[in-house]
Amino acid sequence: MDEPSLTPFAMTFMLVSMVSVTVLMVYCFWRILRGGDVAYDTADGEEPRSGD
């Protein structure tokens, strides 16, 4: 049993998947904790108009 338990492809796929899920989770939590308001961009400083 000298062979490694995971092939290089499996190890790479696992690491890429874990990193992708972690980044997506951090981004979602950051958006939620930041306020989660997607009606308008707060960087412009504009408030939405009454008709929007």
C-alpha cells in the first residue's frame, strides 16, 4: 500500500471546492452584516427616489 490515498486530481478538486465555498460564505455574511440593502448603492450617496 505505497499509493497515496488521494490522487492529485482529487486533492486539487477538494481544495478548490473548499476555498470556493469559504469565499462565497464570507462574501454572503459580509453582505448580510453590512446591511444587505441591494435597492441602491450607498457609495454614490444617493437615496432612492420616492417612485423607485
